[in-house]
Amino acid sequence: MDFTVIAEANGDSLHPTTYQLIGAAASMGSNPTVICPNGTGAEEAATINGVEKVISVNGDCFNIFDGGAWASSLSSLCGDIILISASPNGREIGSRIAAKKDIPVIQDVTSMTEGITVSRPIYSGKAMESLTVTGSAVITLRPNSFEAALAENNAPINVVDQSADVKISIQEAINKASERLDVTEADIIISGGRGMGTIENFSHLEEIADTIGAAVGASRAVVDEWGMPHRMQVGQTGKTVTPSLYIAVGISGAIQHLAGMRSSKYILAINKDPDAPIFGVADYGIVASWEDAIPSLKSALSELQS
Amino acid sequence: MNISVLLKQVPDTTAKISISNGKVDEDSVSKWSMSPYDEYALEAGLQLKEATGGNLIAITCGPERTKKMLTDAAAVGADTLVHIPIEGVKDNTHVQKLLAAAVERFDSSVILCGKQAADTNGGSTGPGVAELIGAACVTLVSEVNFSDGKFTTIRPSNSGIEKVMVDGLSVFAFDKGSSELRRPNVRGIMMAKKKPIESISSDDLGVALDSSSLIINSQSPPPEKPAGQKFEGAEHVGEVVLKLRNEANVI
């Protein structure tokens, strides 16, 4: 089976998940071909260990994200097993390539072994599913679930021009003045729930987030009731997150919330109710009100940073 | 205009998922619901129908129990109900083929669905169907409008949101939309009970469900986490922060 990795870009360079996709292919004993849409990060990709070659794909069709156009320009360059990030764009391109090639697509895989046998969370993490695929397939990998490959390589780069029919055009771009990290991108998340009392109290969480470079998240209850932006919502009908550290403050831990954050590497829960279900998934739990705990948390963290 | 909305019935997000014999035990699911993102798609479809005087076709693939969800869709305004009976199809590409054939059969101008279902969490159906019918697809949208023969929609961008226009046949996969699904009124509920459900088999649709190269080995509960360390009182915060640094190595 030959592996193809479709690189994920972050601005002008590679997104860290691209190193994980290549690491995952390498762990299966493969030297993958890496495809860089729009040529983004091609030189960087060539330095990543295990990469056999890089295909830098150029074309006007990459000026805007149209999953159909991207899939049609990339699909013919792909081999048997195609690995893509399980980001929204990755999932969309992956599904379209699979449909085009009439092969299965397996989304959001968190582990992969010979066979090829993969496992993935279903029901937002309330269960796991193990699958085996015996032929070609598109497999999207959940970010931060696979070991990243190191970069000490010098693989050749082939440049290919492709064109595709773009059906989507941008009418208007509306910038949001949010300088906050997105919860799906952050390595540390501090989330608040109804226990925070009022929306204004989130400023305390924001201060802590600024100290440690974290993103601020929220439970569904406060998004619905206090009108916080949906992009902050962590849970089954919000974002599924896998940070290194998830700090839940005043969140009781409804089953839907747990579904969105339980696969975080470490979880710290602060809640005044000792029986709150959030403690069931927490590595560290502190039974205290946020009013008592947050000031000490703030000072302890700033001390570490200084 | 024919507006097709693709719906999936899933265990309610509040339902406990139990496993028996290496499989999710569907019989133990306490409540089945329309997948939450599909609800946003349905509401957007109803608004599009009202704005354009179109015909809303609610389509689902699934076992007998899923008919109830179609009746629920009729109660809020779906005009045509289409059930594609399947049992235990494992490969999403099969479902995509069935749905693609159905939307083509009903000569749909636009197809709305949720960005992903609350059970499989895949997100393959919308883009996959679009690919099969040669349509454009925009995912994670929050609303859809139609004017001067074109669809516009709002999707997230790297720096905020963007309004995009789509040419021709389009699939829109909904994130949380701008309006919640309306509640049915009594008249709607009564009328829905009498609304026929059109059952169309895979044979009728001309879709051969070949054997798949994808095998489900097992489903299992999520790995148990070892019990955490719990501290009573805010005076332990400093200690826990040190543990985060020294034991967990995360700050």
C-alpha cells in the first residue's frame, strides 16, 4: 500500500498536523508522497523525515476553498491510502476524493495499525469503533493523536500545474476582531460554565488565558443562555477538542460536554459541587467555587510564567 | 424549486450509549432524535421554501424507526417524505449513493444537510453526495439565501466569516444555524400523521450496494481513565498547578 499525505497549511507554512500525518504514515512503514495544495509549505514538507517526495500542486483553483475543485485537482495525484487532517476542510476534501474514486472514507481516526486497522471515536467519544479496510481508502486523522515526524530530510519536490472548475466565489469577507485563539487550535483551553454566574465573569478566565496563551471555551448552557459565540462551545453540538490541558471552571459536565473534551490529555476541573460529573473525567479536581479558586490559579500561573 | 433536506435519526445527545457484544446496543437507546445539525438544515430549508414558494423534500436512509422523524419533519412543513429503507449499512459511501440517487430523482435544485451526524460524527455525507451529483458544496454554513437565481451562504473563514455565492446545483452542510428548528403546531402535527411516506428501495434507485472493503471489527466503550486526584478547597490550587507542571508537564 502506498501512502499519500495531503498537507494542511497554516498561512504560508505547514500546519503542525501535517507532521503528524507524515509520522502516522511512517509508523505504518511507508514513505509517503506529500501533496501540497497551492505549493504551500512544499519546501518545508521536503525536510520532514520519511517523506519520499513532495508534489507541489499549483493552480488558480486554490485561491479560494472549494472542496470540489480541490478534490478534483488533487485526486489523480493520490495513491492507495490517502491521509488528510480531520479538520473541516480536510474532511470535506477527503469525502469528495473518496466519492470520486469510489473508495471508503474513514473520518477522525485516532489510532492506526497494520491491516489497515483503525479506531475512531463515535457518538462524540461516548464509544470507540475499530475498523479494518482491505483496499484503497481515504483516512482523516484527528489532530494531536499521532506522533509528529521530525524534520531532517531532503526529499525531492515535483511541481505540477492543475486546474479545476471553481463554483464558489467570495462576496464579502467579514473580519471578526477576535484575537483569541480558536479552541480547536489551542494547546491549553480554559472553559467556563453556568457556575461562572454571569457572562461578565468570563473576563477572569480571559485574563488567565492571556497569561498562559490559552483559548477560552464555554459550555453549551452559557452559549445558549448568555449568548456567547457558538465558536467557543465545546461539546457534542460544539467543538471537539484535544488540547494538552483542559481547565473546566464551573462546568458540571453534562454528557454532551464530556463528549467534546474527554480526550484532552489532562483535565483540571474546578467546581463547588463535589459530585459534579466533570470530576469523573478529571485528572485533577479542585472542589471550590470559582470565586475562591480563580484568584489563586491566576497568581500561581503567573508565578510559573515569570 | 425542489429543496431536498437530508436527515438522519440518531440517539438523542442526552442518551446513554451502551455496548453489548462488541456493538452499540440500539435497543437500549432511550430516545431517538433528528441529528442536531440536521435540524438547522431543516429550518433553513423551511425558510428557503417560504421565500421561494418551493417544495421541501425530507429524505432519510435508515431502518423503519426513522419514519417517525420524517413525520416530525412534516409537522413543521416538509411537503414530501422519502424513506430509503436500509438495515445495517456499514459504509457511508453506500448511503451517499442512495441519497444522491434520491435527490436526483426528485430533481432537486438545492440540498441541505447537517455538517455531521451526532452518531458517526463523520461529515462525509454532504460533500460525498455533492461529488456524486456534480454539485458545489459549502460546509459549516449558518444560513442560505436565494436571490437572482443564485444561492449565497455564510461560512467561517480564517479571519472571521465570509459570504460566498455558489453557481448552480449546490449542497449546503449546516453548522449551528441562525435559527433553531421551529416547533410544530397542533394542526401541523395532525396533518403530518396523514402525510404518506414514500418508500424507495435501493433497487428502485438503481443503486447496487456492493460489498464494501470496509469492515467494522467492534464497537467498545471509551477507554477508562484512571481515577484522578481530587482536592477539597481552593487552598490546594497552588499545589495542583505545580502538579500540572511537574507531573503532567503541560504548563
